[in-house]
Amino acid sequence: MVAKVRAEWRNWAGNQRASGVDVVRPADADGIAAALVRAGESGLRVRPIGSGHSFTAIGRPEDVQLVLDRHAALVEVTDDGLVTVQAGMPLHRLTAELAARGWSLTNLGDIDRQTVSGALSTGTHGTGARFGGLATQLRALDLVLPDGSRLHCSADEHPDVFSAARIGLGALGVLDTVTLQAEPAFALRAEEGPARLGELLEGFDEFMDSTDHVEFYWFPHTSNCLTKRNTRVPLDAGLAPLPRRRAFWQDEVLSNGAFAVLVAAGRRRPAAIPRLAAVASGVAPRSWTEASHRVFVSRRRVRFVEMEYAVPRAEVPAILTELHRIAKAGEFLASFPVEVRVAAADDIPLSTASGRDTAYIAAHVPARTDPGSWFAALESLAGSVGGRPHWGKLHGPDAATLRTRYPRFDEFTALRARLDPAGVVGNAHLDRVLGPVGG
């Protein structure tokens, strides 16, 4: 049975909205198929949606929105760590289910509110020079096609579809279930501390390769950075979590509560942002050891919009040096830090790390704020070196430009035209970034 209502929708950041759309909540693959067939017969378009954590209009519905919150169960965990889940399961539930069974995902991003399908479809990644994004952990998927038929896809079955659908943008069909390769549960020894931007850029490769999962945050209008280095250690070696009161004070009161106050103050008095950035960047070193999924993820209570570009690793120092100049000159007042991560190359057609070792540079501004020249500067600098935008984060390039940055772009669009010739699982945003179906 399919639940259907007419409603309004907005994403997490509030910058994407839709009204008067039919919202369908199928409980199984039959319900997904029925919704797709019914929409196709009526000339309507369908968009599957997860938690709405993308900042682009990739999930914005035009006619019918497919919400999979009733299709969100753990299906199976095998003895060798193959975990099959329904597509609507949120990552935070999945990691808890795995931890209870002695398993961990190999890598995670710093937000776990996304659904498994949404995170896979937009190319969600974490950091680590030896590790790929979440989609590289995928071993099989079941896809419901716009005509209602179903494909079980893996490296051995429909390998062309599997290859592309690992990061499919929701443009090939609707994910029903996915199978990920987990590994025995492990812990991370987390080390955080201050650093200077110049030192990090001068020794960029050495620092980013210094342990398993490395990233840093640079606070514009200063030369101050917060570094995060997470080293994989056996779970049975013992945990040393932060004391509860200290963790609450630092992560909730300071990183969220106090930061929210600083951001709000900057919105009221933009000229004060450089001074506020100096205050926000005053971080003290700390270290602890905890289960991996509790270290990878950070709570984000201050809402924002984001742009992130994947660039060749060697280009990061030059890009950040220019962004530092722009911020120092006061050409844009940025109250959020810039995040820098790395990932290994992979073989997924629309992965931002496809075919090359990659670094990610992410800029943020408070929700309901015009990112103006700040995002424009990052996009221009990244674009000049062949940068690829994260599919779920704000960007300007259309299909003509993106085709030049993804060697296998036409392979993906040809598959899209074959699986969804009428463009049923589409919207205006996909038509812009992929081109019209068959176009």
C-alpha cells in the first residue's frame, strides 16, 4: 500500500523549497514501482528524497516526491560483513546497528543525518588519503527503474549499471536496497589542535598523509586552523572517551552554542566578523579514543549552506593562498571556517574523485545568507584547475562544463537515456547538470 499526501517541502538549510507536490511514502519495492509507473503514465516527474541535506536542487520535486522513511530497515548482515539495508535508512541508525553487531563502515563523512541512498547518490565522502567515498564501499544494489522493472546490480550482474549507479544522482531509477562492505569494528584515536595556515600549506602532502584520516579547518580573516587527525586502532585496545562534561562543554556549548552566537553577531554587524573569527579560532588541543562512528561524525546545529569542490591535491596550496588574500582584503566577510579533506581515486563515473587522488575544499555561509563573491571565488579558482563540484552542494556549472571535467560523463548520460528515456526520475536541476534526457 502507498501512502500519499499533498504537501510542501524544504531542505535542511531552507534554501530549496517546493509546494503543492504529491508526497508518496512507499513501504516496499512494489510501492516504489507502482508510484513510478503511475507517474510515468500521467506524464509526471518523480524525485526520491532522503533527509534533504543537499544544498542544491537535486532533490527538489516538481510533481511527485518519493519519501522512503517507511522503507528503512536493516535487511541482513552476513558473517563476512556484507550489510544490506533498505534505501531510506539514515546513516546514524545504520552505524548504530553495525556497532551493536561488531562492525563498522570503513569511512564516514562528518554528518550522519543523511539516508544511505541520499548519501550514496550524491557522492558523500569523508577524509583519508587511502580511502574512497561511501560509494566505494558498495557491493550491490537493487534499482527500481522508471518503468517499474527491477535490476539487481553488482560487479557481476548488470556491471555497467552498477558502475554508474554507485553515484547515480537519483537519475537512473530509485534505490530499493543497497549492500555495503563493512569491516570489523575499530576505534579512532582523535587528536585535535591549532595550526597556522602557512605551515599546513607548505607541508600539505606530508600533513594530509600523516595518519589515516586527516582534515583541517581554516578560519578566514586569520591564519588560524583547527587540525583533526584520526588514527585507526583496534577496538579491543581500549577506549578513552572525553569525559562527558568536557565533551558537552566543548562540542555543544562552544562548537555549537557559542559559535551560533558569534555567527548571529556577525550577521548583525558584518564589520565585526574578522574579530569574531579570531575568537572562534581559539581552539585548545585535545585527544581521545572512541568507536569510529562517534569520532567521524560531528553535530552541526548551526544551519548553513555550502559549496565544496574536488580538486587535484597539488592545487590546494595555491587556491587557499588566494582565498586567504581575498579574505584578508575584506572582499568578502566569511564567518564559517573552510574545511579541507582528501580522498583516494576511484573508478566511479560521476565520482568527484574519479580517476584521480583528490582534495576537497568546502566553504560555508550561514543559512539565509547570500554567499556572493566568496562562493564565486572558490568556484572560479577550482574551475581553473578542473575542479568538480560536490553534487549535493551549491555550484554553477551546467552539463556542457561538467562534461569536460568527467571523462566518463557521456557514459553516464547514455545509460540514463536508456533506463529513463522519458525523464520520469528527473527535475530541472538534473536537466541542467546532466542535460535533458536524450539531449
